[in-house]
Amino acid sequence: MTMQRSSDALIAELVAGLEPVKPLRFGAGMAATLAAAALSSAVVVALFGLRPDWLEGRVNPMHLVATGLYLGLALAATVTVLVMSRPQIGSDHSGWRWAAAMAALLPVAGLIVGVNRGHDMLAAESMRHGGECLALGGSASLLVFAMLAAWLRRGAPTAPDRAGLVAGVAAGAFGIFAFSLHCPDNDIVHIGIWHSMVVLAMAGLGRATVPRLIRW
Amino acid sequence: MRADEATLARLMALSQTGDRQAYAALLEACQRWLRGYYSRRIAPASLDDLVQETLIALHNKRASWDSSRPFLPWLAAIARYRWVDHLRRLYRADEHELHEELIGTDDEPAIAARISLDRLLGLLPPGQERAIALVKIEGLSIAEASQATGQSEALVKVNIHRGLKKLAHMIEKE
């Protein structure tokens, strides 16, 4: 009897506190993420400039393929994050893994080529240049990262730790996509190792920090 | 009122626009639906707490449903999340018996089965499922569960720990 009363009291309280809400729409989440990624890319280009070969009207196939793979990973991971924000039994959260598996070709190929060459992977100059891409690509991830974390906070992810990880992957992949518009290096060793490191680092950051923000 | 998918979805859509009358009817219907959903899957003494926690979660997360999607699979995902969280927090249930009365749900049996807690538990290996059912749901002690299953006490604990971890990652699985 008291239980029933306390449930009734709770319902009355919740009803009294009802405010209209705007439902989380998939399309709105995608549009907001793409806008954040576009803004980040624009800032990279404004601060550091476009790749010199693009300005001269030339393209490099290695660079195009790698940048496209990061963009594909970014989009797939974003879709997964948006799906995770709206719980539903029967939802599939695994789509991003295939994109990640394909993008993983880059670091694997980079390591194989680097070891095969047997030199200069750890040379001071390549480390400095790599560290720069890591730091600036990471910075270019932050806006998308914050956007996705805020979106997940409004939503109801039932696996907060995975959602944090995938949000980090999406943000890192968009960030290195943005910085790839500037980075003139076409070497698979540089791209495979240092550019992928941005995705890994942001995934780690997402896994470590986002769950506590979005747990409910 | 019948707690069927179409009615609940309509009430929820109205609630999102701020319609309090619809919201009161929705919460009342959800409360009854949740009691059926959780019955036999939680110690009776915890049932009211869990139903209320889930209603609060529904309230806080009501923007995460949109009217283009079915309502009950959304509500059940929220209910499973709260249930697993509850089991993880629970050390020892005070009460041992289970509700004898079975509260029926009005939903189509096929949907109800796909989103049920049994379906979720059934995704676990049998040893883990049994350890969780005995200790976390029926409220047996580790020693009693060890006797009932033939698992060592250490294994019962390991199975509970691993099983709950796994459940937390499978909330939205069918």
C-alpha cells in the first residue's frame, strides 16, 4: 500500500516537472557533427594553409586513399555514436568496426614498410614532424569530441564505456582528416604511424573521460 | 488502459510536447508494464525501488526516443540498463521468495520475448546465468548457490562478476 502510494507520489512529481523536450534526431546529430568537423577543417586550413601540391592542382594517390579511409572511419564511428545515444533493443553498435579494420591497414602497412626500410623511423626529424601531426591533429579533434560527448550526455547510451571509446575514434579520425588537408607528407610510414596515433590517442581519451560524463 | 505499443508511443509523443495528462497516463501504464517486465527477475523487496528508478530514468532520458521509432524496445533498453545496474549494486537480497503471481503483459508475445530480461540472461553461458539468477535475483548466499550448482564458491563469485560485466555490454542485444 505504501509502495503504491510512493509510486503515485513519484509519478505526480514527475508529471509536475514535465517540460517539453526536443527528441534527439539522428539527422540533427549527424549535421551537428559534420558542421563541427567542417569548422575544425576550416580552422586548420586558415591557420596552416592547404597542402602545397593541392594549391598547384596536383594530388597524391597515397594521401588521397589514406585521408579517405580516415574520413570513412570518422563517418562510421559517428553513425555508431548517434545510434548508441538512442537506446533500443535490437540496435547494432558494430558498424564502425569494419571501417576501423580497413583503416587499420594504414598503421600495419606503415610499420611493415618502416621496418623493411630499417632506418629513419625513429630519426629526430621524423619524430618531430610526427609529434606535430599528433598534437595538431589531436587539437583538431577536440570540437567534434566535445560535440559527441555532449550529444551522448543528452542521450541514454547503455554502454557508456564503449560509447566513449567510439566517440574518441570518431573525433580522432575527423581531427586527422582535418590536419591531412595541411600535412604535406605522403609517406605511408608517417601517415600510417603518426596519423593513426591521433585516432588511437583520442580513442583512449574518450574511453578514459567520456563514460563518467555520460553515465546515467 | 492497455499498455500496447501504439498507445504508449502516442502518449510518449504527446508527453514530449509537454502534455501532462498524456504523461500521467503514460507513466501509470509504464509502471504497470515495468512491474510485469521485472517480476521474477528481481527480489520482490527491490521491485518497487527498481520500477521507480526506471521511471525516473525514463523521465530524464525522454528526449532519447523519437516518434519514428517503436516505444517498447526503447523502454525495455532503459529497463535493462537499470536492472543490470541494480544487480551490480546489489550484494545480498533480503528476501528469498519470489512473487508467485505472474503479471501478464499485453504486448505481442513475440516482441515481449525479444526484449525480455530472460532473453538477455539467456545470452550468458549457463554457469554465469545460473550464478546470477541464484545469488542476485533469488537472493541465495554464495555458499548456498555453490551447493545448488556444484560450482565452487570462488567460481560462483567469478561467474557473477564476469556475467554482470558481460550483461552490461549486451543491454541492447536481442
